[in-house]
Amino acid sequence: MKKYDIELENMMRSHYNSLGERHKRYYAGLEALKLGFGGKKYICDLFSMDKNTLRKGILELKSEKDINQELGSRQRKIGGGRKTIFFYK
């Protein structure tokens, strides 16, 4: 497996950090698949990500779901996040 040069690694990290959670998984999974043998460990080290997260991204890429449809959907499920606090007078 051939490693990327330092300048390209820095650009990849910058792009990776600008993405949302799902897109990070897709991008890392795609890069790992491109590199072949040893690519998973290299990408996990490069992006400081867990191997299970990378595995999930690869599975999502290989799944039968339409990724293009998912990419346009919400970042989080409806109803997620903090609940509204009601103040009564």
C-alpha cells in the first residue's frame, strides 16, 4: 500500500473535518477501499477514527441503499437533540 504525501494528507484531514458524521464515514470508507490491503488501518490513523466507524461506513457504501437519497436527508433523526424547556409565569 502506498501512503499519501504530507501535503495531501493535510488537505484530506481538512476536508474530512468539514464534513458531517455520515459523510465522514462515507469519505473514509471510500478512501480505505481505494487503498486496498492496509488501507483501513492507515485511514483510521490518518483521521483518528475508530475501526468500527470505518467498518460501518464501508458497509453503508456497499449496501443496497441509495446513497444519493441518503446524502440529501437530515443529519439527525427528527426529535433528536435537546428538548424544549417551557417557562411558565
